[in-house]
Amino acid sequence: MVTEVQPIHSDAVQSRAVPAMRLLIIEDDRESADYLVKAFREVGHIADHASDGEEGFALADSGDYDVLVVDRMLPKRDGLSVIGGLRDKGNRTPALILSALGQVDDRIKGLRAGGDDYLPKPYSFAELLARVEVLSRRQGGPAEETSYRVGDLELDRLSHGVTRGGQELILQPREFRLLEYLMKHAGQVVTRTMLLENVWDYHFDPQTNVIDVHISRLRSKIDKGFDRPLLHTIRGAGYMVRDGVK
């Protein structure tokens, strides 16, 4: 069943500047999820998507999100279990529950499970956005990193400078964004889909070679001539920046 979401009106969401948020949408209905991801990105936020409860729990537990938007009825693991499990592990990321179950008892169960807000379906995106912004402000969130370091490789987000072993590396804008994303997730496997959606912000054919071309160029700049590689291809999975591997 497709979630009914009332259209977004630009004047309802552009009344003032809001700092960019990183959001995780845990929603099994693909059409609804695609709409929310697109709508959040159109107003300047970063939105990732998980299609079931197990994937959502794993991403929320390992990722650095400002707010979680969680559908209550999910395959593999329901939304309340996802939120409760995160709270048990000490994860306090604000969570807004979306549900077709809108009775008072349902809302109480959601809040007692660890949810911070509860929005019954159908809903308007403008209201959802406003509620998410409130949760983000309430949380405060961790300070955004301004630099990353992996071994002797350093990236400064403010100056857009990159050095390795004290040697300045000249990167093109797309190469810088690619390296920034990889270093932000250092030690984690980054999939091709993650790179396409977060570095290019497009949904390319997964078979496109645009990533391979840029990875090859980036590897030649940050690894060639140095004693050990930092950019690794994880066969069948994606890519990873990490230190300590010959």
C-alpha cells in the first residue's frame, strides 16, 4: 500500500535557512521512500534509505545521523523494535515514527518504545519536515568534522586541502568529494550505490564506469609513490579507505 503524502509547497519549507541534516529513512514502500528521499534532498538535506528493519538498524547503529524517520510496520524487524534496540545500545539519535496506526494507544506505544515523535499517515511533507527540524534542533547533534585523517593522509574540508606525508595533493572537485566521503567512512565498506547517491547525487545505472574512472584517478594521486596503499577495492562489495594494509 502506497503511503499518501500531501504535496510539498515551497513557501512552506523555505521560510528560513535550516542547517543541512543527515537523515535515515527506514521505509519498505519504495515509492514512498523515493518520494521522501527526493523531497528532503530538494530542500538541502542528505537522506539515506533502508528498505527493512534489519538494514535500518544496522545503518542507524553505525551511521552518524541527525534524525531517523522510521515506518512502524517493516519487514524483518518492525520499527518499534528497531528504535528499542538502538536505545538499548545507547544510541540516542532522535527518531520520528511514521505509521498508519494513529490511535492514542498506538502513539503511546511508539513513544514508550523510544520514539521521539509520532506522525500518523497520511501526512503532509511540510509537517514532517517541520517535525524533523525540531528534533534535530533538540538533539543539537555532534559537531561536524572539519578534517579527516587516515594514516599520513589528511583532508581539510574548510580549505579543500589534501596532503599525504606532508606533500600537497591536487584533486579535482569531484575527486575531493569522493575522497571526503571515503575518509568520512574510513574503515567501512562504501558501496557503488552509496557513492553514486552521495557523491554524484544521481541514480545512475549501477553498471556505469564513472566510479571506476574516478577511483582510478584518485588512487593514482593518493597512493602512487607512497609506501602503502590507503584506497582499497573490496571485491564484490565496494571500496574502503583504511591504513595498515600492505
